[in-house]
Amino acid sequence: MRRSAIPYPAADRAPTDDNHLWLTLNKLVPYLWQYKWRVFLALSCLLSAKLANVGVPLVFKEMIDGLSAAQQAMALPALLLLLYGALRFSTSLFAELREILFARVTQRAVRRIALEVFRHLHALSLRFHLQRQTGGVSRDVERGSRSISSLISYTLYSILPTLVEITLVLAILLARYDVSFVLITLASLAAYIVFTVKVSNWRIGIRRKANEADSAANTRAVDSLLNYETVKYFNN
């Protein structure tokens, strides 16, 4: 079986910059900006969903107060109940619209990047292809395509919505309650972020080693199939 002369990338060759995630997102922006009207609509739906979600407990509070008040007419609590249901429905509606609008953007960006990687592989020198690691490269391309989709989705559906919601909640706490509530919330968020970053960085090293082992195993498996005659000859 032909063995590759090019060593498989080691873990220490991986990006070590703590900002590599944001650098990667910055490189993805041009691919997303081609569909900027969809991006703007998706972000508008995101903001609308979070506004509705934050408004739900406020309306619920007013509704309970209205029911608890003595000799309170039922018209106001009934209207608040309808508003409560409308806000809950709007939260789900805008979230689904956001996914519908952004799904095409994500998939087309992934397709373009995968196509550019494929063309780049064909543009490499003959030496690279003679010393190929076909299985590992194909697995890396497949994993990279999935990771891009996950990164975009995670940013739009998790990180950005959380930041928007945190901002809205802090604004409500600052407007309605003492500043100490805001400080306690910020301290809790800071502790959670520090813990999450440390655990995530620890998991990244393990995940990277697992990916390298998976790619190396796939390289050997595909290489053995491509060199079936050689394997058959030396094992008989």
C-alpha cells in the first residue's frame, strides 16, 4: 500500500488565536452578504421574536395584577390574556420565519465554500496528489462543510438571540428595579461565561484529537481500497 510522505496535521498546527472563531465568522460575511435582504429580514424576525418573548412575562404580570385587584372589571384581564396569547404565538412565528428566511442563505454559503475548496484541491500540484491522503481530505471537507452550517446556525440562533435577550432584560431590570438587580445579573452572566469558555476550550482539544484520529483512520481505509491489488498481494 502506498504511504503518504506528508504527515497528517498535528494538533499544534491548529489555530491558537482565541479570536479565531470571530475571524472565521468575519470571513463568512461576504458569502452571507450576497443575500443581505434575507439577512436583514431574518434579523428583524429575530428582534421581533425576542421583543415578544420579553413582553410575555410583563403582560402575564399585569394580567395577574388585574385579576387580583378588588372589584376589577373583567374586560382588562381578558384583553391582557389575548395579548399574552398573541405574544406567545408571535415568539414562535417570528422564530420559524427567521429559520425559513435564513435557511437558503446558509445552504448557499456552504455550497459556495465547498465548491471553492473542491476547485482548490484540483488546482494543487501533482506532488500533492501523488502523496495524497484522499480519505482524510474528503472527510475534512465533509466535516468542514457541516461545521460552517453549524457555526452560522449557532451564531444566528443561539449567540445573537441570547445577546439581544440579555440586553432587553437588563434594560427592563434597570428601568423597573434597583441597579443592584442589574449588577447581580451581570455578575452571574460573567461567571457563567468564564466557566463555559474554560470548559469549551478544554473540550476543543479533545474534539480536535478525535477529528484527527477519525481522518487518519479514514485515510488508511480509503488508501487501502484504492490500492486493493497491493494489499491483496502483500497479504497472501
